Amino acid sequence: MGKTSSLRFILSIFGSGIALTKLLASLLLTWLTLGWKVRKARKAFEKQLIKQGMAKDDAKRIGAQYAALKDNIENAFKQSLRARK
Amino acid sequence: MSEEPKKKKTAAEEAEEVRQILGAVSTEVPALIKSLIGAVFSEEAGRNMGRAAAAFYKELKDSGMPDDVAVKMTENYVGVFTSLGDILKQVGKKGKGVIPTEEGKEIGTKIEKVVKEKIAEKLREKEEQE
């Protein structure tokens, strides 16, 4: 019975490790692809503005605000991590 | 009608519980974060926000407003969304939140309670399936 219990314990630890790795990998991938997603969203955003007759430079300037939202959220997240320390 | 004494969990049982919790969290948390990001930073979200800003700009132009004024007002309109980021910054600052500290703690406790209930529910569902 002792051996079975130890084996179950080891398997559970191994399973926990896999789940944790999966979680961290998923979060890392999300963070890495965030910049690319924001660029695509910003291009689509600017395209709509230009369609309605706005100058390209003006559309780019307003699009920069949209991308700044991502930076604000990242900074807020980093600040909250620093605040915990 | 006697109550059974609480069975002390073995290390193996506790490890199994931790594995199940981590398993549920590793599935739910990334999906939640992806859906939150997708709601704001996907191509479709950008397109929709662009359409809204463009419609605002067009209305201003159609009403006879000069181009530079219309652009400035559209910039302010889009700025409403980015100011949400500033609010989040304030919430992140310790002790200087938009939400007062006591209320913030209460909200934190409530969120913790809801998350624990959800995890317990998921574990029960998994056990029933097994």
C-alpha cells in the first residue's frame, strides 16, 4: 500500500509540474503574440479612419493612442507586480 | 446519528488535489486571458473601434466642422478608451487606488471566494465524470 501511495504521490507531482508548465507556456505565448495582435488591430483601426476620408498621418496619430492602451495595461500589470514585492 | 471524524488527507491525496486544481487553472486562466485580449486587441476589435471612430469623424465633417477640429475631437473620443489604461494604472498603485483600500480588500476577498468556488465546482465535475 505504501508503494502505491508513493507512486500516486510522484505521479501527482509530475502532473502538477506539467500543468504548471502548460500554464506558463500559454501565458508566455500570449505575451509574445500580443505585440503582433496589437499591430494588426491598429492597422485595421487606421484603415477604417482613412476610408472615411481622414488623412493618413492623422489616422496614424490616432492609431498610436489605440496601441498606447496596450502599453498602459502592461505598465499597470508591472506596477502591480512591483507593489506585491 | 453520529458524525464521522474528518479523515486526515494523505500526502498523495493532497498532491492529487493540487494536481487537479493546477489542471483546472492551467486550462481556464489562459482561455480567460486570451478572450479578454481578443475582446480589445484582435483585428475585428480594432476594425469595430475604427468604424466607431470613423463614424464619429464623418458625422463631425458632415455637420460642417473644420478638418483639424474634427480630427482633434476624434482623437479625444478614442482617448476615452486609452484612459481606461490610466485607471488600471491607478488601481495597480499601492494605497493610491481609485477604489479605497478597505473596499479593494473586500473586492479581492469576494473575487478569491468566487474563484475558489469555481475551482471546487470543476473538481466535483471531474470526480463525477471519473
